[in-house]
Amino acid sequence: MELVFVYGTLKRGHHNNLLLRNSTFIGGGITNDKYIMYESGIPFVSKAFSETNIIGEVYTVNAPSLYM
């Protein structure tokens, strides 16, 4: 099992959260480092600018779920 931090469409209540259906929700989380977040169809973060901490969720994920 691995701990995975997710944000955007993988969070609870969003359409890609179903990809985590075999995972266990641990709780909310926030990044230690600051990033910039872009949205171009899907959200993604970059280290190009230190703008803000990213708020997300932490899950325990099994190996097969990591490669879906």
C-alpha cells in the first residue's frame, strides 16, 4: 500500500474519484511546498512558480490502482 496525495478531479465528489474506489480515504492534506496550478481541461501543478500550497486529499492506494 502507498499513500497518495490527490487534488482536482480525483478528490471526493469529482468525476475521477471513482478511480480510487478500491482505495481508503485517509483525510485532507496540503502540500508543504508552494506550486502554481493550471487548468487546461484538467488541473495540474507546476514548480515553475511558488504561488500557493495545494489542498487535496490523502488515500491509501494498492499497487494495481496506481497503474490504472
